[in-house]
Amino acid sequence: MIRYWLIKSEPDDYSIDDLQRDTTAIWDGVRNYQARNFLRQMQVGDLAFFYHSNVKPPAIVGLAKIIESQVIDPTQFDPQSKYFDPKATPDNPRWQTASVAFVEKFAEAISLSQLKEKFQPEELWVVKRGNRLSVMPVEETVAQKILAPSAGSPAL
DNA sequence: GCCAACGTTGGC
DNA sequence: GCCAACGTTGGC
């Protein structure tokens, strides 16, 4: 069963355009346990909405696909990386993630304010006030509405 | 730039 | 195990 996710990135750090250019990427640098636990649950074939945070406006800008699961985040072992974790060892890594592939960049980004109009905080966590989680599941019914707003209804 | 929200750290 | 202090996230 395909599951849906939302992954946040600050575009100054890594944007949907970067992913389009690179084709694939290891989703590295997540250092939050709740987010990591979601990353661990990702399975090949799952789809992830790519969300740009810390920009105006914050928005879902495209779609990625999980192409590899249970990827050891290499940056945890790299003393030069800002994501270096001295408590992680190759024998006992702390941070697993997934590799993703570019699927599409939406012709129109779906801004956070548009998402707030359409969805309740309980059904789409990213619209929750104060939410800081950078990886989160998206219910299938919600994902379908984001991907294909029904004919006749106003575009998202 | 501000600041609310919230996760983490560390003293006790 | 509690909780104050601190650091970071991220919308505004």
C-alpha cells in the first residue's frame, strides 16, 4: 500500500529545483526523533509532498517518490557536516532516512494559507499552529484532494 | 526581525 | 523524573 508523506525543506538549503536537477537525493540532516521515526516507516514507492518552509509563502511545491528505505544518513559520521552526531557510530547509527526521487514540480505551488482553507489541523498536520515536525504522514484522502481537486470545485 | 511553540539538555 | 534554561524552527 502506497503511503503519503510531507517532507519539509528550506529552499535556501535544498529546494524542489535542486531535487529536479539532482534527480535523486538522500533526505539527510533530519535530527528529530519523531521525524526520524516517520522516515523509518517510509517504503519504496511511497509518495512525499515537497514543502518549502521558511519562505514567503510557505507551500507544497511538488512531489517526490521514495526510492530507497532504511538509508543510513551519512552526515551523522562526518565531522565536517553540520549534522554530525558524535554519539552515532557506524556500528550503532542513530539516524536512518530514505532516498527520494523527483516526480514533479507543481505548476502552481499550494500555499500554506490555501492548505489552511481546505484542511483541518487534525487531518493535515502541517497546518497546525506551532507545528515544527519536518516529516509527517499525510492521509490518503487528504493526499488525493491535494493531487486532484475534484472537477468543478475551486482549484486549491 | 520578532517571537510563539516546542524539543533538548542538564542540574538537582 | 522533574523542570528551568536554552536553542531551534518557522510563520508572520
